[in-house]
Amino acid sequence: MFFALICFTACHQKSAEGGDFKVSDVHNPQTATGKSDKNQKNMPVITFETTNYDFGEVVQGEKLTYNFKFKNTGKSNLIIYSSEATCGCTTSQPPKAPIRPGEEGEITVTFDSKSQNGKVTKRILVAANTYPTENILTITANVSKIQ
């Protein structure tokens, strides 16, 4: 019984706003067959201002940050499950609370050029309850050593 209580408590998640996530917040059209749901028109839609950003010329060792801005242009709450970069030199911070239809948000991406040199391209995979479930953000920079 104690084990069941611990499992129930661990699985009960709260949003950053203090409210509970509800099953109705998660509208993912993917099924086991990979076919889309006929109710896709009611899905959240993540619309980025841009999915690519170029930091330009940077000096090796600089830490650079860019905020990828987006809007939920869909009809239900948008939940970003994760945003993962392709390497350890890049981190990202998505919003923790659901984004309601019509609301805006941003994913903060930080690139550490310390161990980089030359033309660099990094990708951030954003997983959300949208269709498709994954979006890719890209940052680029031309890193040069200090002379």
C-alpha cells in the first residue's frame, strides 16, 4: 500500500502556475499506427517567429543567448515536454506552464563557444503536444580564436 501511495504521489504533476495538468490538456494526434487524429483541427499549434538564428562572428569563449519566440495559434493548450540540444555546449529553457491558445512564449537557448572553432551549427529538438510532435530550432555561429 505504501508503494502504491508513493507511485501515485510521484505521478501527480503540477504546472509552473500551480495548477494540475489535466488529461484534456494533452491533445496528441499520434496513435500507435502513426496516423493523425481526425480532431487535428483542435490541436495546439506552435508558430515560431523564426526557427533559425545566426549569432554571426563570435570570439571563442563567449556565452551567447537567444530567445526563440512563439505563439500558440491552435485551439487548445500547448505543452512543451522538452527541448534538447545536439551537444553539451548548448542548453535550452522552455516554458514550464501550458501556453493557452493565442498566448505567446519563448524558448531561451544559450550557446557556449568555449570549445568550438569555425562555422558551428547546433540544433535544438522541441517536443510538444502538437502535430508534428517535434520541431527543430537551429543556431549558427562563426567562432574564431582570440589572437
